[in-house]
Amino acid sequence: MLKALLLLPLLAALLVAVLPARRVNLIRNVAAASAVLVLLGTLLLIAGFDHGQGGLQFFETRPWNPRVGSSFSLGVDGISLPMIVLAALLSLVAILASGSIRSGARLYFSLLLVLESAMLGVFMARDWSLFYVFWELTLIPLFFLIDRMGGGNRHRAALNFVLYTLGGSVFMLVALLLLYDAAPGHSFAMADMAEGARGLPLATQLLIFAGLFIGFGVKMPVFPLHGWLPLAHVEAPVPVSILLSGVLLKMGSYGLIRAAETLPAATLHLQDALALLALVSLIYGSVLAWRQTDLKKMVAYSSVAHMGVVLLGIATLSVAGLAGAVFQMVAHGLAAGLLFLLVGVIYQRTHTRELHEIGGLRSAAPRLTFLLTLALLASAGLPGSAGFIAELHVLIAGFERWQGGVVLLSIGVLISAAYALRVTGRLCLGQAMHAGTVTDIDRTELLGAATLALIIVFAGIYPAPLLRLSAASVRGIAALFGG
């Protein structure tokens, strides 16, 4: 099943690449059909997943390069499975949101499908060498999607993104090689490297964890490793921004959870430092999001703040905190994907993303107004949305560990609410502009947006299924730290 999910987007990408370039609708339909099949496959994984088992499931492994100890190992647990479903869902939404792509459609949809396969591979890999291959593979389609399909400053944005990510990957690779040297039998298997890491001196573990944190922190991103994010979001096509914020950032936080699982002593030693960095990222991202007038930049900086919440949840090293971190990864992926989708809809109709140049959407586009208001308030953690459940878990876990220090989390939430209400009032209730040019959201756009909105509300009202999905795995990781 896991190999089939990995290969299906790649096979669809090959099929799209040989289709006639003028058959744009056929190309898009093939890509959408592939994304639907992958999503259905991930739902089958959930149906066959044992919630009470904290270890790996659907595990399969084959020797890849026995001389160096690498293997093609795939498996899922309660941490990776929600990320796989999120990647499949947002890949389908991104394809549905690509209706305006006509020129270069064959290259565009081929790259999107390759990107989907690489993202799934990151979350499925149970061998660090395979993980690294998929991690780097995501760079290739993203670079060309931004560089060939992006805005006026796309070349700089693509180069900036690749240099930041490659720079972080160098530190991650060195750290993995140090772990490989300590693993029994020189193996890249995650379990073997975790076993070898526990026998290393604390100083060496701290050095390795620092290398991994830089690599994963760039992708999350956390302050001060976030410099590539605003420019990449502004210049990338909207569907690419949906995947970039909704899934690619989660690769960093997912990798950090795996790093904590591999190096529990180092993580425990750096717990307070990680929490401090999380709170700085949270406040910094919230303040910068509040100051933006470009809607894409606002959502980009808000992602820095939300990833700060994820990092704080991981830093608690408790069951509640880790559960909140995983829940926030899903909640932010859904909310950010919905926001970027709706910002793209607004831009197509008004040809601007400047807040002061848009207004009065309520009368011209009531469905768009409703979905935009819901997305903004859900991003701010409105009770009844998925973000509220995640932030509540992290707040409780943080208070148990640091008491009054987590008041900064509340301040960040208040700032998020402030800019969400400001943007809602300006776009939906402000002076009407672009009279006669703004039409309501169409059926294809509504399908993707309404799906994300319904999941956000359902997860906020009834969070038990997602919490239960990751509960056993979260308990297993927290047990490494005495939780």
C-alpha cells in the first residue's frame, strides 16, 4: 500500500509529461484523478490503522545498498499518518485551485505530482538515508515551480529558498553521518541510529541535535531561520503556496519530533531553550503578520507564529504538549491552505493583494466572504475550530511545565485575533471597491475551500478521532522523557 501511494503520483507525472501540451483540461484531469486515488488510499490506511498500537504499522523494508547499511524502509505511526493524509488532501486542493494555469500546464502538473510523491516519502521513510533523499527531492519541483511559474521576483525567491534549505541540509547531513557512525553495524535505519545515539556522550548528542535542528528549523521555519519564507510565498503560484505552507513546513516539525525521539537526552537538556525560541518565534511572527498589508505576506508571517506553537508543544515533552503539536500541524495546514486558496481567488478577481485596495466583499461575494471570515478566525484559534484544540493542549502542557511563562502564548493568540479581525473588517465590511469585477467563488474553488472549512470545524467540535489516531505514538515518545 505505501509503495503504491508513492508510485502513483510518479506514474501520473510520467503520463502527464507525454500528453499533448495543448490538451490542458486532460492534463489537469489526469493529475486530479491521481490525487483523488492517493487520498482514497490514505483513507484506507486510516481504516486499517490500529489506534491502540504505538509502534510502526504497514512496515516494509528491502535492502537498498547493503554495503553502506541503507534500506528502502517504509512505515507509518500515529505521528506520520495524519501528515500523509494532510499531504494527500492539500495536493488535491492545490490541483483543483490550478484552473487558471494554461501556459506550461504539462510541466506544472508534472512537477506538482513529483512534489506530492516526495512529500509522502518524507513522512513514510523509516531509514534516515531514504528520508534525506525524499527531503532533498522536494527541492527540485519546488525550485522550478517558483522559478518558472512565480511572480516578477520569482528568480530571487527560488534561489533564496534553495540556498536556505540546502544550507540547513548540510548541517542535517553531517549530523546524520555522526549518528550513522554510532549505529550498531553502521545502519541508516531509524531504530538502529536511535539505539546507537543513546550510547553517545551528552556533548556529542547535543552537537548532533544542533545539526538536525538547523536543518529542520529552516524548513519549519523558526526564528531566525525564516528569511526565505515571505519572499517564497509572495512569488510562488497560489497552489504552490498552499503546499508550501500546508505541508512543507510540517516536514520540518515532523523531522524535529523524530530528532527528539532519536536523541531524548539532548532534547531534555535543551528543553527550556527550545521553549524560549518557540515563544520568540510566536511573538515575532504574530507582530510581523499584524503589520503586513500584503495578504500573502500576512499569511506567511502568521505561519512562523503557528510553527512557534508547534515547537512549544514539542518542547513540553509531555503527552498533552506533543498531542497539541501534532494537532496544530494539521490545524495550521488546513487553515493556511484555505487562506492561500481564498487569497488566490481574491487576487484573480482584483489583481491586487494589498489590504487597502480591497473591500466590500460581503455584498459582491457572500460565499467568499463567509469562507474568508471562517479561515481568518480559525487561524486565530477561534473556539470551535481545530486551532483552538491544538493551542489549548499546548497552553495546558506549557503551564504545567513553565507556569506563568506561557502567558506569551496568550499574547501571541491575542495579536493573531487582532489582525484576523482587522483583515476581516477591511475586506468584508469596508468600503466597496472593484465594483462589478468581483464575482463570487466558483464551483471548483468552492469544492476545495468548503472541504477544508468543514474539516476545520469538524476537528474543532469533535477532535477525538485525530487525537485518538496519534495518542499511542505520542505516549510512546513522551515516555522517553518520563512523561
